[in-house]
Amino acid sequence: MNPSPITLRAATEHDLQAILDIYNDVILTTTAVYSEEPHTLEMRQTWFNERREGGFPVIVTEQDGKITGFATYGKFRAWPCYRFTVEHSVYVHRDWRGQGISSILLQEIINHARSAGMHALIAGVDSENDISLQLHLKFHFVQVARFKEVGFKFGRWLDLIFLELLL
């Protein structure tokens, strides 16, 4: 039996557990998030509410009734003169990686940011995350900074790369 097509839609509160599961797996098994402690459902609810109140999207992909990934963007920095610059995140469930879902989500985030009148889209990517770096380069992001040894996780120092796409 062939899987159903991947659908893309705005996240709802009903998706928060699946989003949390994806995010916590990323925290516990990768350096894609510079955090060490899993989040709670209450933390994800607060995050979701803040995104909605700020007018920022939370997008999910779904296939065969399962959330396969999510993406969002939010303020890059809190000061008013940064209001046209946003930082985004894209996460895919471990069982669905390598199937183009991150490209679908990133394209939707780019489209949404453009439509919302944003000027710059920022990605913060761990320097060892070649898959994410290549994804962003495919979408014409440009590396604009490398912060050496700013994170410490799994017993080692991590470099953070910033990439930018002018919309």
C-alpha cells in the first residue's frame, strides 16, 4: 500500500504532543537544538500561544494521519528595528527524514515570511549539521557568521553558523 501524499497545514493545539515528541527527540539525540533537557507539554503550549499572539506561523506536515515535521519562525531579536528580520526552525520526525519534508517546510516558511513583509530570514545551524547546511544553501541562504565554541553539549564545544536569506 502506498503512503498518502504529504500535506502541509497550520498547526493546531491538537498537534502539540506530536510537535513536542519531535522536538524532544531532537534535543536528546542531536546538536540541532542547544538544549539538554526535554520540554514539557506546558512549555510547548506557551511557545505555541506566543507564536500565535505574535502573528508567527507554526506549520506542520502530515502523512497517513501522523505529524512528520514542523517549522516556525519568530523574532530574531527583541528590539523594534529588527522587526523585519525573523529566525526560523525546521524539524522532521526521525522516521521521516530524507524524504524531502524539510524542503517542503522551509519553502513554506520562506513563502510565509515574504508574504508577511519580512526582509531577512535567519537560520542558526550547528556547524556539524551538514544536512541542514546543505538544505539552506539549496534555498540560496548565505553563511554570514560562525560563532566558535558557543555551545556545549554531549561533552564537546559546538560552533554555531548563521545563514541569511534576504527576501
